[in-house]
Amino acid sequence: MKRESAKMSVEELADVDNHQLISYTQHWIGQSIVMRNNGSPAERQNLLGQLRAGILKCIDLGVLNEVLEKFPAHIQDKVKLDYNYKG
């Protein structure tokens, strides 16, 4: 007999989605720091596209500060300046 799995509430799903978004965006920031101008143009373009989308979504959801708290102040300041973020 197949057991029915527990369903997550809308709030729980939002928390999981936000956690994944925060984790992925932190990962992309870290990758961009390490990659700098190395890698192929396609790799850089792909990473920067993911990073931009992640940061814009984090700004939209109000979680960018959570993303940035992991990084030193100069990285936080650069991201905020690049995206004109005042929060």
C-alpha cells in the first residue's frame, strides 16, 4: 500500500524556495569572485545571468541582506552599489 506523503503548507514551501534562492545566490556570488575574468565568455555570461536573476529576485523578496551577510563588507557594498540597493 502506498503511503501518502505529508504536504507542505504554502508558508513552508515559500521558506524552502527562499532558502534555495538564498543558497544559490550566495553560490553564484562566490563563483563570480573566484572566476573573475577567467573562464570562457559563455561560462561568464551564464554565471552573470544566473547571478543577476538571483540578486534581482532576492531584492524583490526582501532577502538580499540574508544573502550578503555571509560575505565581507566590501563584497556587500559592491553588490549593493551594482544593483542600486539601499536596503
